[in-house]
Amino acid sequence: GGPDEYDPDVQDLIRDEVAKAPKAMRKAFEKVALSGTISLTDAVTRYLHDRREGNGHGYAPLRKTTQNDLGVASRYLCTYLNGDGGTVFLEDITPDTVAEFRGDYLPAKTSPRAPQGLSLATIDKLIGLLRSLWAWAIERRLTGGAKANPFENPKGVRRLKRDAGPKRNIFEAHEASAIMKAFPHGDRLGDIFRLSLVSGARADELAKVQLSNMAEDASWFIIMGGKSKNAKRTIPVPEVARGFLLERMRSVSGAKADRLFYEFPLRPATGKASALSQLFTRERRNILGKETDGRLSFHSLRHTWYTKARQAGVSESDANDLGGWAGKKRSSSTYDHGLLLTDLAIKQEQVAARLMRDGYLEAF
């Protein structure tokens, strides 16, 4: 064309197209077209790719549960910013928006498990996941030149380390007995509650136990893996629990199922037995009252077991081996069904004896 012919600017063309779009879509269309940074959806997708197992960057891979938690955090952030993952961009996330998101929006989010709003511990976890995402984005030069991490806590006013609300606690003997009286042997909740009480195993660990992971006489079972690298272990079962476990093993075999607690489905995305948590919360409130919210959960059985193990004189290293905790481990921590398992079975009987002495097994 001639020297006087108009050569339109790309941004002008984009704005012309925006004007033709339906009114309800114009703002989002313009944001997507003109944004100087990638969307939150793109950032999360690329971040998860970079932190996959065996990645070439040397990044520690993210567990599936952590990936899911990051998804929750990013959805909360998008909802707060009145958008979705494709229309919220990294440039939209500033220290001011994060301050309101953290201080006002998240504490007001309620759910059946958090009727009073999200706890400080949960908020800290969600913000921490977004902080790591942003640190990665800075390293990959995806933040449009922004160098500061808006998810970093500003220095200044002293903060609580953890939630100042009610803490999870151990079950009292009468509380554990009340639940076991309501759910006798053979009931899925009653059986898994009893086994967690005397073994210290996590709910999701027990929900995944296969019949093939059980000793024929129910004297031990294997946890194949879980929340941490210490989770894989063989757990001896005290004699007091073997009777109902043998009954359950026969029942499971008769039902042609493969998991010891097959009645609790596992969510494919997370591998968690969410139905167990929901059922227990409902029944715990029915039996012990809503005032136990925040103080007692199924996981409190694990705290109860550990407390009783230490009161029974079980060493910290033995308790760690039995319960799958990190900490000082013996050189023989990785063990088979030989001498160490026999030794730990004696320790497990000590824990059961302490539970019996303190009244926890009256309704067992």
C-alpha cells in the first residue's frame, strides 16, 4: 500500500474484535487477548509438569494429594478474583489482593468439616502451595518482571504459629467406648475404628490394606505406602484384635473382595477413603456431640495410640517404626517378618495392655 495507508496496530484490531463480542464476554475476552502474563491455569499446568516424577529440573516431585490441594487453593483464588483459571492471570495477583484473600476471604470459607471457617493451619497450607507456585513462576520468568512473591508474609506484626482454636486431642476412654458400643464387631466403622485404636494406623492406610497384605492368623498386616516415605511398614496386631480381624477376613473373602475394608470406596483421584471421614464425622457428632468438632477426628486415634505407646514405655524409635513416623530410626528400621517384627509385636502388646488398663478396651 501507499505511504498514507493506515497500518492498524495489533491491539487496535483486538479491541475491534472485543467490541463485536457479546457484552457479557467482552471483559474476559479483552483480558485474555491483551494480558502480559500467562493464566493461572497455564501456570499450574506447567508447574505440575515441571514437578512431575523424574523431571529434568531436579525439582522434588509433588505427591498426588499436594497436587489436589494446589488445585483447591487456585480455585479459591479464582473465585475470590471473580474469574476462572483461564481468565485470572499472574499479573492480577498482587500483595494487596493476596492480603485480602488470606485475611478476609479464606477465613470466611465454611464447609461441613470446617463449620467455623478454614483454620489458620489450613490457610497457611493453601498459601504455602501458592507461594511455591509463584516462586517457580519467578524462576521461569513468567511473572511479567515482578520479582517479589505476593504470597510471602510481610515482616512486622507477630503472627500465631498455628491455629489458636481448639486443638485435635486424644480420645478419652469413655469417648472411644461410646463409639465402639454404637458400632459392634462386623460393622465397617466399628472394625476400622478398633483396628486404628490398637495399631495407630491412618484411616486411608487401613482402607487400602489388601487381604494379601494380611497374615493368615491376623497377627500382622502390611502398609504398602502412604503419606510419607516412612509409611511403608509391617504392623503387628495385638491378640485382643485378632478375633474380629479373622472374622472380617472371612467375610471379605466370602464377598470376593480384595480390600480388608472394601465397604469404604477409594477416590480414584486421591486414593483417599473420603466416605470414611464423612461417616465418622457424622456419627461422632451424633454420639459425642458437636462440641467435639475441632478436637476429635478419626486421626485422633493415631494421637491416642502414640500417647498410650509412650505412656507404656515404648521407646520413640519403636513407636516411630510401628506408627510410620519420621524421626530417629534404628539401623534395622527396614525389616521383614523376622526378629524385629517379633520384637515390635511385644511392644504392640505393651500398648494394648496400657489401653486396657486405662479403660479404652472395655467395649472393644
